[in-house]
Amino acid sequence: MQTGMHLDRERCVRAVRSKDARFDGWFFTAVLTTRIYCRPSCPVVPPKPENMTFHPSAAACQQAGFRACKRCRPDTSPGSPEWNQRADLVARAMRLVADGVVDREGVPGLAARLGYSTRQIERQLLAELGAGPLALARAQRAQTARLLIETTPLPMAQIAFAAGFSSIRTFNDTVREVFALSPSDLRARLPKNRAAATTGTPGTLALRLPFRAPLNPDNLFGHLAATAVPGVEEWRDGAYRRTLRLPYGHGIAALSPRPDHIACRLTLSDPRDLTVAISRCRRLLDLDADPVAVDDLLRTDPLLAPLVDKAPGRRVPRTVDEAEFAVRAVLGQQVSTAAARTHAARLVTAYGTPLDDPEGDLTHLFPSPGQLADVDPASLAMPRTRRTTFTTLVGRLADGTLHLGVESDWAEARARLLDLPGFGPWTTDVIAMRALGDPDAFLPTDLGIRRAAGELGLPSTPAALTARAESWRPWRAYAVQYLWATDSHPINFLPV
């Protein structure tokens, strides 16, 4: 699967005829006779090939005058894996659009973050996705609006502004155009009382996060639960719960694995943060990955193949806050998981922003770089050299000379991190893998990786293992998950 798959007509027709859900989000099928667009796995009888056209995004379909199918709900399909496996301008722009930057800062704000002109951004997005940043953001607003209409009892006026629309009229017009139904008609189509019966906690809504199968939850949720920082994260009643720092306020997410989706409960202090919260939860759990493509390539190595066959669909556990993860990576240098959690919990208690959690024991937001800039290095229970590493990192993050975000250029961010005192390849690559989202980040010096490699018959020295791993590109971060999973560490097991 590659960029521009919608241009491979024969392949797209085969995917539609076989109703192959693996291709949902990769492209969209627009039907000329009905003026409706669908996901490839739509359950209706496939149209004749001559009546199909293919588009790279829901926004492009909407731009061309097609309405979303009421059966398969194509606007809710998993996002294209392209945006999480690439670091070029279009991919970085799409990650920012998903994070709500266009709604908050406009196209000039998007361009400023990427360091390009608005004209360059618009030209490249239009060329690859058939829609510019405004159209892409509009499609996302429509999806958020429908989600709120169908899962909350909020009045339509509140939904309009929470979804990012500038006026109620624009909200009404967009919903009608995209879904061929008015907002009130969308809600009326629901089973009786469904919208009002979501949760008992004010400001909380429940939704499903789709993913491409297979998904192995063991290492994904096991890693997050085993390394959870008290007060910020917890495992409770089969759900990983954590606090979220968001553009307009704060939130709490509760994420539970289900056979065909992730159950998500979001409690937000400001409903305008819904789109961003969903985007960050999807990114945390690597839900837009293409596990079939990853596993098929890793299976070509005969020593990795048994690991993949035993438990396919492993994801890379990531983060909702890149700066937070970088700080925690430094706190975890050369200490146990328990010690790293203890160091982080002390900082949270001393410097984090308190919040209320009526459903659990979460107490704080993880402190921002600005808050951590006030830490007295002498209060840190760690060697002097690591204190310097910590204070330098926090200082660079706080003053903006180091920025780690969804729009980061991976190579540039790596170079900046390696320039910091105390940052070697392991720390840099673990941040690249879990914070920046580089699917090809690799940890050949990691003791767990070297031990697993030796037991499997792979080379165990960093140089030789790196050479062997060339054939695993561009999915070496996923190979790391399979190698880690050979160990009995708690990070590899779904909590009970």
C-alpha cells in the first residue's frame, strides 16, 4: 500500500468487491449514480465499476459534491496509516489538522508551525489529498458534530461551537451537505433515548474508536499500565485512564480494549477539545496503523515470523504529550520501572496542576515544561549528571528552542536531542519511537532487545543487529515490540 492508492483503479475495485476493511481510510469510493461516498468495506451491494470513482480523503469526496453513506459511515473509518508512517510535509500537516490546529489558528497558523508558506501547504495537500487544509478541517468538524449529535444530549447550538463551527448556520449547512440530513434528523434516526443515555458523569461521553484488525492489546495496554505515573495514569476496571492537557482545558480519558474497537470515555472541561482528545487517544494507542502491512514484512524474517504468528497485530504504545514523555524518558534512564514511576510521581505532586476525578484516583495533570523549569535540581534524587540532563531538557522545552510535537521533523528532532547532555542513542530513539511516532525507530543497545535477539538466534551486538534489522525497515519500532514481548516483564501482559 502506497501513497496515491486511489489512483490504482483495478486494486481499488478489487478491495470494494471483496469489502476488505483493511483498506478503510486508505481511499474512499464515490458512486456517480447516487452521489454517495463509502468506505471500501461498505455492506451494500457494490456498484458497477464504471460508476465508481476513487478519492484519497473524505474531504475530497465532499469537495466533489458527494454525501457520506448512511450505512457504512465512511467519515468515521480509521485514519490513513500514511500520516503516522511518514515525516514529510503532507504527513506532518495532516497530523496537525487532526490535532485541531486549523480550527484554532487557521491556515496561517498551520503554515507557521511547519515553516512553509500557506500557498505551499495548500498546493501540496490539494495535490495529494484532493482537498486543502480548510476542506480537511471542515470534514473533521462535520465528523465531530455527528459524534456529538449521536452520543450526547447537548443542544445543537452547543454542539456547533464544540465541533469548531463559527456559526450555527454554517453548522447546519455543513451537516446537511455532508450527510444529506439536518442535525435534528441525524439525532432522530437514533434508537429512542440512545443519545441521552451515554454516561452518568456530567461532561462525559462514550464513543468507539475504530482500528484495523488485528490488534493485540497485551503489550499496548500492558506497557501503559505498568509504567503508569500515580495521579496521572491508572488501570481501573479494565480501562487505562489518564489525564489530558488540552488546548481549551483538561480532560480524562478511559480506554478499554474490545474485540472490534476501543471503548473510550472522555470527560472534558471544555467540549471544544473533543476532536483533539480523540486524536491524541488514537495516537496514544497507534490505532491508525496498518498491522497487516507491518506483520507481512516482519514475517519475511524467519526468526521473527514465529513471534508475529503467535500474537499478530502488536502496536507501538505512544503518548498524548510529547514533552511529558521526553521528561519521563530522562527520569527512567538507568533505573527500574518502579523507580522511574516514583521520580515522576514526586514531580506530579509537587508541580502538577490538580484536578478532580469523580470516577477514580487521578489527581493531577503532568506538569508542563514551564512548571518543571521551577524545579530545584538539588531536590531531584538522581546523580548530578542526570540532573543536568533533566534541567537542560526542561529548559529547552520551556523556552521553545526544542519543540517536540506531532508536526516535528523526525530527523531534525533527533539531531536536537542528541545535542543535549546525557542524550545517547537509546534515549533519543525511545523518544522518537513513542513520542514522535517514528515507526522505524530502533533500540539495538536496549538490554531487553539484545537478550531477546540472543535467545532467538539473531545477532546480539548492536552493530550486527542493526545490520540484520535493515530488512525490517520501515517497521523496526514494531519489531521492537515483538522482541520485547519475549520477556516476562509486566509491560507485556494485559492487566487483570
